[in-house]
Amino acid sequence: MTAERQAFREHVRLVRLQAAELFAAGQGNAAVARELRVSVRSVQRWRRVWDDDGERALASKGPASRPRLSEALFAVLEQELAKGPVAHGWPDRTWTLSRIEMLIGRRFHKSMTLSSIARMLHRHGFSHQVPARRAVERDQEAVTGWGKETWPQVETPRRRSGPGSASKTRQASR
């Protein structure tokens, strides 16, 4: 978990413990929600748990789901990604989420959604990178000159609007 996520979870834990203190003091759900600046629905859920099992039941039970790839498996995935797509049978040198999904399926026999793969890669510092596809022979000065000199001559001038009417029918038809 990232440091930001851990800080957020710790904040939520503290808010739940404050809610437990307010429950013990006899405050109602709406008052607790107002004071802690959370939804009444959350307070109702917390109160139900607190009524059943006390303050210890409000403690965090960890993330809702475990990561699909452990840190050790992700390290192996990083090594496979470093080899490049060509080493894994794709014709070009571009990694896509669907290719990474296939690689995870082949290598680890696990299935993941594309969005979960994107989140996992982002958590580990990967980012979207799109290569600049420019010709090696590109002459930037010629491109700039064409945009300033030739394009204004080719582009048709805009029509100036004349006096008109807001009526949907033509003036002469009345």
C-alpha cells in the first residue's frame, strides 16, 4: 500500500474510534455524522457493528481484497516486461494492457482485468508512455514555415455574418 493510502486508512480508523466514543456518550447517528463529517449511512453501519461487538469491531480488517500478484511475482513480471514484447512473440516493441494480461495468464496462470493491471502497474511506478512518431528526416523549420506562409493562403477566409433574423422563417415569406 502506498503511504497516502496508509494515511487515509489510519484517518478512517481514528474517525471510527471517535464514533465509538460518541456512541458511548449516547449521541444519535445524525449528530455523530455531523460532528465527524461523514454520511449518516456510514454511522448507522458503524453503530450496528459497535452494538454487536463493541469498539474492537470497528478496527480495520485490512484491504477488501489481496493483490492478485504478490511482490515476488510482480518482480518476475518486471523481468519479463524488461525482455520486451518481441521476446514474447509480438511483432512490435509496444506493451499494451491486453498483451500484459496475456503474459500474466501464460506465465502465472492468473486472470486480471485490464483496469486492475493498469492500477497495479501505476502503483509500482509505471506510467503511460506513447512514443513520438516523427520521421527521422523531419525538417522542423520547413514545417514551421509551411504553417506560417503556405497554410494561410490555402485556408479559405471565414464568412462575415451579415444582418440576420432570429426567426426560423425567412423575412420575405411573411
